[in-house]
Amino acid sequence: MYKVEGATVKIEEIATVVRGSSPRPKGDPRYYGGNVPRLMVEDIVRDGKYVYPSIDYLTEEGAKK
């Protein structure tokens, strides 16, 4: 569970969780710089309580990859 503006919710309640891989080549404008936010596994600390995101954005095509 994660705190969101004072409320505790499961991540699945506020986002779609999809496991995947990064589109290649990295930085390709066909895949990167869109409006689909991406949180990567490395952004979640091991204690499972805190997320320190360095969110980047994918295009719709990049999100499909």
C-alpha cells in the first residue's frame, strides 16, 4: 500500500501495473517523450514502503513495446 495525499491505497487502485521492458533504442522519439508516465522497478525501494520515482514518459507506441 502507498500513501497518496494522506490516503493509503494499493498501487493497483491508482495505476495499471504492467511488467515489461524498455523500448529500444533508448531515447528514440517514436517511443520516448509522450504522455504515458512510466515508473520502473528500480524506482521502488526494497522496503516496499516508499517510491522514489524518476518518472519518464513514453509515447503510446513505446508503451505497447
